[in-house]
Amino acid sequence: MTTMAKTTEQVEVKLNGEANAGSSCAPTRGDRPTEPVIFEKNSPGSRAVTLPALDVNPTETPNELLGAAPDLPEMGMLPVVRHYTHLSQRNFSIDGEFYPLGSCTMKFNPRINEWAASLPGIVDLHPLQDDSEIQGALALLYQTRRFLEEIGGMDEASLQPAAGAHGEYTALKVMRAYFRSKGETQRTKVLSPANAHGTNPASCAMCGANVLTVKAPDGYTDLDDLKRLIDTEGADTILGLMITNPNTAGLFDRKIDKVADIIHDAGALLYLDGANMNAVLGKTRPGDFGADAMHYNTHKTFSTPHGGGGPGAGPIAVRDFLAPFLPAPQVVQRPDGTYALDYDRPDTIGKVRSFTGQFGVLVRCWTYIRACGPDGLENIAELAVLSANYLAARLQHKFETPFFDPKDGRFAAHEFVTVPQRLLNKGVTLNDIAKRLIDYRIHPPTMHWPVRNCLMVEPTETESLESLDGFINAMLAIAGEIERDPAQLALAPKEAVVDRLDIVAADRRPRTVWERDEQGG
């Protein structure tokens, strides 16, 4: 492959609308040229596929049904394959680079999961087949929900929700249905700590519930503020508390049992956002510390692919008194040992997803749980916590960690937050640090959440010690660059295939389609 590195004189970087050339630390643009859009590679007459001859008489389409032919590029098969391969090489991915995206949890998807999900007996099923013809699939789904019930310390689970936020929404609907059945329709207010997962308020709004924020000044739920809000709003108006534990500050709230007592004394319910369950697998169960309902992000905890707008799964699990309101159908095991889909659930909130949910994703979840076993699941939590604490301890002398202080007994759970104020005081922005990480082939961590000017770093349990050390070395190298010449970080990324993008312009004036120029190019 031809190297596309450029000399100082050849480089001109556009930054904030101004040209900056001749820097002593001028950037290159990686080792690949800009990839034209596929329309610009149009080769009239080329074909990527040859269709077989018709084995029936052709039927002409009426003219009134014909429109203009789509303006599609013409290319051979090999150029098409190379085009999309080149595009994939320009992207970050968990298979290619370290991806410490805190809270979102991007981690490796073991290939055994993909093998299981691609078996003919799995992919060739039709969702409308009779129960008697899909006993293996129903057995797998039944076992999956039983696994999730046991792991969470809950009584019954539903596999229907298609994502974590969808699980939140579904569980809130179940909770509201429960209170309606008791005639307590006035319970429309949901409390949520400031360090809870970001989707919680949106889920509440979609369910018609009002959200009240509980303070968490030290990274933990403020019990006094929780009591104050309940007293101020009226205990009989509170639907429940949505808490993330471990939370987005990277801390396990050891007062969670007291939080549960306060909520239950108000007659309300405790909802556990299970986004970060990979930090506590086998160590504690939400049902044991007072949670009444919860959801799982299967990609975060059980290594299924991250949805990214595509297929995902967000199963929910609840205590027995909420179980009658779960979505229908529910996969059950009959007394004779066979499996079925049970639609006879008079109190159900109804379907929230077609058929039984995202079956292929749930196959991956089942495979991972079975492959790990009880000891393996516990090991996941141990490695997730160890990895996060290792990074925080190695970096805190350069990158301040406001919620991590081992001397005070404050250890990280699965992730940690750094607010590198000393470095920012030297004239760089958090965005500068994030963009420079791209040059080290590391995806930037989550930024400005849960507090301003922070990086939220989650290494996950799947990264090796060598990978963690590589991240530490990159972060310390960037800190050294800032201390020597902070202005140079404004040029980052220096080795990427594109310059630093104008994020504001991209958000406000996106160009989502390609248009030919006046010359037809």
C-alpha cells in the first residue's frame, strides 16, 4: 500500500476556518487516500452480478406504473467489495481498536455467539411456526429468561423489549399498570438521581411520568434530598425511583438498601437500571438489595452486538407482584415438559415488540451465559472492576479522578470518571484530548457525562493487560504533549484519514445524500 504521509510543506490543516501550515509538528493524513463515494466510481456497463435466465414467460410492466430508473452506480463485484472494505478500514470498531466508551460499554463479541446464532436450525425458523415445531427455540428462550431471573434475584422476566431504553419504558408501563390495578393512578412522579443513566428521564416522559432529580454531589444518592423530595411532592404521588447501580460516576452505591427502604416506605417502587450489571455479576443481585424491577442491556453485560440503531435486546425482570402485567406472550414450560407461548395473561400491558423479541440477539445472550457458567459470570465482574481500578490508579496523578479515592475507600466499579482540570488549565479543551486519542488508534471515551469537562472511561472485562497498558501510555503521552506545547493538540487528529471535523456545522447542516455536480461528475 502506498504511504500517503506528507511533508510539513505539503500539509495544510483547516482549523476553525483558518489555514495553518508550516507547523514543526504538522500532521499527516494516514496511509490511505480519500475514498471517493461509490457514485464517483461509476463505470457504465459494469455489473457486479449476473442474474439467471427467466424460467417463466416475462410480463411487461404497464407504462403508468413505471417511473424513472434509479440513478445507481455501475461497478464490477471486486471494485464493490474493495470499496466497502476500504470504508470499513476508516472506521473505529471494537474488533479493530480499543473502545473505552464509558456507559455505552463497547466490548468484544465472542465468535462462538455468532456461530450459534447462524446455525440453520436458528436462522431458518419462521416466527409464525406452530409451538410444536419450534420446541428447541422456545426451550432456549425459556432458559434465557430463567437465567436472567436468577442473575437479577427476580421472579419473572420478559424478553420482548428490543433495547435497554425500551426495557426502561416497558418496566415503567408495568409499574404504572400495577398501581392502576390498585386504584393509585395519582402516582405519576418518578425520582432519579443525577448520576443515573441518561435515558431514564426520556423513558419517564414517554410513559407520561414527571421526572424529579435527586442530588448526588459526591457520586452517591443524597438520602436527605431523596426524603425531602418525597415529603415535598407527597409520598402518594411517587411512582418510583429509577437508580443506576453501579452508577455513571463509576461507583457502587453501598446505601442502596437504605434507598430501597425510603422508597418502599413511601409506597413506591425501586427500579434498577441494569446497564452496568457486568460489574456485579455473581457478587450481588438487585432483587436482594430491594429492587422491584430492572432491565438488562444484553450488549453491555452478555456480549451481544451493540444495537447502534439495529437489532438489540433489553429484557426486563420483576418481582412476583408485577409479573401479571408483563408483556404477552410469555414463553412458559408446561407440566409435561414441553414449551409454549402463553397469551392468556389478562392483566398484561400487551405486546411491546413483534413475536418473542429479538430472537437472534437472545441466542447470543444464551450462548454467552452458557459458555461462561456461574464462575465465568463472576469472573466478568471481577475483571471489569479490576480493569477500571487499574486504569484509574495508574492515571490519577495526571488525570484527576473526583469520584475515585482508594485512600478514602472509594474504588471504581466498571468505569471511572476523570476531570483533567490541571491539563485543561494549560489552554486545551477536552475535545483536543479526545481528538488526539484518535491518533493513538483509541476511540475517545464518553465526554461531559456525568459532569462537565469529564472523560468517562470503561475498559470492560474483555481487554487484555497489554491493551490497558497501551491506553495508559497514550494518555500519559498526551499529558506530556500538553505540558510541553498545548497548542499542538488543536491540530489533532494528526494521523487520521480526515481533518478535525466541524461538529457544529455537521449537526446543523448535514449532507445526507450525494448530488452530482453540473458537469455530471
